[in-house]
Amino acid sequence: MRTLLNSLIVTPERLFLLTFLVSAALLAGAHGFEHFGHLAPCLMCLEQREVHWLGGSLALGLFMAGLFGLPRRWLLFGLLVLVLTYFYSAGLGFFHAGVEQGFWKGPAACAAVNVQPMEDPLSLDMGEIYIGPSCEEVPWQMLGISMAGYNGLISLALALLLGFGLWHHRRPPTA
């Protein structure tokens, strides 16, 4: 049984690669909805993207460092940082989904009322403030779950998978 479990467990490097690919896919989807679906992101959506830019970049860096022989303890520390990053991302996604469903109030900066969203937040000059749609609006959903809800679910699954990988690799391998 132990041999079967060991064959199913992935290495930290594979977890880093998977993390990078999942974050890249989520970011590609978010940008696709924005640019092709014409769904302007709210401020909380943009904050959720920042977490994936951070986590995906860190995961890619750790993947490359692992290939070049970064010591095991640093790879495990990187896994811990990624676990915390994606738990934060999950919390942010679930909080945003709760704001969309009216379970609680969102940040004051998210309460855009009768404001025309800018076409492209990246076209802002330095010092200008991006005013997007209200964080309380659900621009898209599937099976009753919004994009923020899916971000929360996917981030939670990723955090749990990374946490399991960290737990499994917590001790040096035995011969």
C-alpha cells in the first residue's frame, strides 16, 4: 500500500509546475473574459489576479530552482509559502463571492455606483484611479457559482494539494 501511495505522490517540482499552470490558466481565463467577453473586472477581481501572478511566478521560479538543485529544505519552504498564498487566494475568492451574494459588505472602494468602467485598467496614467464595476455584481456564473467562487474553489483545492505535498515530503526520503 505504501508503494502505491508513493507512486501517486508527486515531487515538489511537479507541484510547482502544476501550480504555475493552474495560476496561468486562471489568469488567462480572467483576461479572456475581460478582453473577449467585455466583462470589466472590479477591484476585488484585480486583487485576486495579483495573488495568482505572485503565486504563479513564485511556483515557476521554484520549479526552475528545483531543476537546478535548490536544497530540499528551500523547496519545502517554497511549498509552505505557496500553501499560505493559495489559502489566502481561496479566502479572498470566497469573501468576494459572499459580497456578490449579499452575505456581507465589501470594501468601500468596491461600491461603484453609476460609474462608467474604463475600457482597459492598464491604460491608466500613473496616479489615476481605476473605477470598475461594483464588487457586488455577478458578471458571469455557471451552475450558480460566480468567477470569484470558482477562484475560491480552485485556490482551495490547490492549497490542499500543495499542503498534502508538503506533509508528504516533510521528512527526508528513506532508502
